[in-house]
Amino acid sequence: MNLYFISNKMSRNIFFSLTLIAILTFSATSLRAQDQEQKTPEEMAAEEADRLEEILTLKPHQTFFIDSILQHDMRGMYDELQQLQMSGTREYVAFKQVRDKWIAQIDSAYKKVLTHDQWMQYCRSTGKLSKEELKALKAKEKAEKKAAKAAAKAKKEEEQ
């Protein structure tokens, strides 16, 4: 059950990332021509900040920094991808390089704002953990769960 939940959550996060990339690579004019409403990079940044606030249990100042990072970097990535598209570039590699550059910049900024545990959770949610890191994180979570259970049991015994 727990493995299914983690796998399902990772699939949703990977899907979100792929969707974000797809949205950013399409031009706004072609989407408007199809009468589809496209979210702005700022709206997508706000949604991602809200999602991260929930899954990482961010403190208010962390949420502020994460939102600021995303507002700036997602707009920059969007603008750079638009410039590539307007220049007539159709090569996937060029778009991927721009995306990867901005994702690396976002990750670097996140690492300065997040605690080690939050960073590990973020990496798990994006599928960026190595097998060893994932194993260590799971062991730590298991130990924390066991300690919380023991504390609850001790408190219950104390009350009796």
C-alpha cells in the first residue's frame, strides 16, 4: 500500500512536470487560436508553490522564497522557450537544453531554501533520488514512525 502510494504520487509529479514542459513549449498563439485557455507561467508557478507547500510542509518564509524563485525562473524559462520557437527552432534538444538549464537553476535555489529533509522529499517527488538516497530516506521515515508509535504508547501507559 505504501509503495503504491509513493509510486502513484511520483507518477503524478512526473506527469505534472511533463505537462508543464508541454505547456511551455507550445506557443501561446497556437493555443489561443484553438480557443483554449493557457495558464501563464506566473499562475503555474503559484500552483507549484502551493503544491510544494503542502507536500513539504513549508514554513511561511520558505513558501515566499519558493514562490519568488518560481515566479522569476518560470517566466524566464517561458520567455526563452518562446524566443527559441519564434526563431524557428524545431529541435527537441534545443528546447530540452533550455528547460534543463532552468530546472537546474530552480533546484539550486530550492536547495538553499529547503531543509535537508525537505530537499530529500522534493527529490523523491520529482524522481531525482538515487536508489541509495531513497533507501536511506525510507529507513529514516520508518525509524521516525516507530519512534512516534513508541512515544504514543508510552504516553497512553502514563495516562493509565
